[in-house]
Amino acid sequence: MNVIVGTTDVTRATYTNRSGVLTSPDTVVAWVKRPDGTVTQTGVTVTNVSTGIRDIDVVISQSGIWFLEVTAAGGISPLVAERRICAVEPSVA
């Protein structure tokens, strides 16, 4: 699915402990690699939705392929999540 430049992409991350119970990680950090090669946390927001659930919002400002990486610490799974985001100009969508 393509994301329109000028919108916000939302990725939901769910974290569980070894028993499969939703568990909040100690820390969650997210960053993107933009189509121009810039690696940044600017425009990336991690929101605590509830225990073990985080939304990662990415403001899409360029067309092309974005790479999102999310890391977490604190005895939960997944420790690292990656996602590819395909962004297109509004006229292409």
C-alpha cells in the first residue's frame, strides 16, 4: 500500500514478554531512512497507546522508499522491527 506525501504513516508495534503477555518495554526508539538517504528521528513520534502497544507515526515528506526501524529494550519481543514504506506524490495516487 502506498502512502501519500504530506500525510502521516502509522505503524503499530505490539510487545509481549516470553509468556506472550502484553508488556511495556523500558524504552522504544524509532528512526527512518528517507529516500534521499538521510537517517533521522525528526518527524518520527512514538506514542504509548496502552500496555505493550506503541504507535509509531512518521511524517512523510518525500516520495520514494522509506525504511523505518524500531528498537525496544526491557525483556520483550520484538526487540527490533523494520518496515518499508512506499511514498508517492498525491498526483500519482
